[in-house]
Amino acid sequence: MRVGVVRVSLVIAACLLWLVGCETQTKLGDLWKRDGASASDPATTGSLLTPNTSSNAGLMGSDPYDDLNHGKRFYREGAYGLAERHFRRAVEQNPRDGEGWVGLAASYDRLKRFDLADRAYTQARTVIGPSPELLNNQGYSYMLRGDFKRARKILAEAEAKDPSNPFVKNNIRLLEESLSKGKAIESN
């Protein structure tokens, strides 16, 4: 019995030494990339959560490890539950953080928690007002639910505020496609 315990201990020690020797590297630029997505990609419909990869330093803010930046990273990676957790922490720490509220709402949309998404969009609107980006994301939320009438109204407001916004244009195109098919869009 004693020999078995010693062998298991040696195997565990060897595994731990092997793990300590492993390294994983993530370049800062890789954190901002979504596989295959770009601003010109038709599948990219968000606006506040799609950063410009050419200037990562400015996007990271003063602390690249704060909850807001973790939320953005997890959202881009499709880990919406983790994104929600970090965005929620960000707005708990700073209730006047409009970007945090929009990220939280978008995460709830992807988790199909539309009741909570509506609350987060309401909070975001009180902080940043009805910006084209906020209206665009809220319109997309209604498209996910299949509420085309509300989506059209909200996206029309966004388009009136910023007629050249490519994200708003893309969502209006998606809305028209959804209307022709008669069903809600599918989230990725």
C-alpha cells in the first residue's frame, strides 16, 4: 500500500512540474480580435462592443484588467455568461458607466434574458441618453425576440440620429430579411 502512495505522489509531482513549465501567451492585440469578424462583416451588428483593433492602448483604458475590459473580451469570445458577470460588476462599481450598462444588456440579450436586458437598456439610456449606438443595440435586441415592430421603430430612431452608421444599416437590412422570412434572427 505504501509503495502505491509513493508512486501516486511521484506522478502528481511530475504532473505539477510539467504544468509549471507550460506557458500560454496571449498578445494584447489578440484580446481584441473576434475570429473572422470585422467592422465590414455583415454578422457584426453591435456597435459599442466592436473596438477598433488599430489602437488597442486607448481602448484598454487605464486598467486593462478591470471588469469592463474583461466583459468586453469575454463578450467577443462568445462567453456571454462570463461577460455578464464582469459587466455586472463594472456597473455595480460605477453605476454611471454607460458602456458597462450597454455591455450588460447585450450579454443578457445573448443569454436570452430579455427582461434583464430591458432593465439594463433603461439604465444605459438614463446614463448616456438615446445615442445611435444604444438604439442600434436595443433594436437588435428586439429583432432577437422577433418583435419586428419595436425593432423597426428603434432602428428608425437610430438611423435618424446617424444615417451613415454601418451597424444601424446592417441591422435594418437584417430586419428586412427577417420580415421577409417571418421569423426572428438567430443569435450566434
